[in-house]
Amino acid sequence: MPGLIVHSGMTMTCPHGGTATVVPTDPLGPKVNGMPVATAADQIVVVGCPAQPTPCVKVQWVNVSTVLVNGAPVLTQSTPPAGPTPGGGVCAGSAAPGPPLISAMQLLVTGR
């Protein structure tokens, strides 16, 4: 799906306020704004989610590009946000899952 390319330096939280972090599989690979491009092979972990009885533990991304990095699709944030996953993914592990909230990311490079 076309949209802005996601990178490991973006600022993202779960819908409950936990911090989501992209853990790149290839930190030396292609970069956007000096940060590794996020791909479907990367993990996005959530820490500090206050949701009870079960907190968010990861983000599962659904919007991916046809552009590949080391054989894995690049993650994109759909523009404009639409549908049940406006940020491009969904927080998993919680009894109350929802889309992640992206508050800062690069705004120049897009993928299709």
C-alpha cells in the first residue's frame, strides 16, 4: 500500500500510551533520515502499556510496500489514514487492541 516509509527512529505509542520501538533486523541497511528503514522482518515491541488485564506487547504492521529490503517488504504508513488500522498496524497482546499512534516520523520518502 502506498504511503510514507516507516523508519526505526519514529515516535510511536500504543493506544494506551506504551512506547513502541522498531527493532531493525539490519541496522546497517538502507536508511531514511539516518535511521534504518523498517521492514516486515523487523519486530515492533511495546513496553510500558498500562492496559489491564493484558498490556500491548507488539505491533503487527499491515501496510507494506512492494519495495523490498533484503527480501522483506518495507513498512509504510497509509496516507491519509483510513480503515481499521489508520497508522498502518495494530497493537497486539492487549485485551483492548487498537492502532498505534505515530507522533513523529519522516515526511519526505514514500513507497508503493
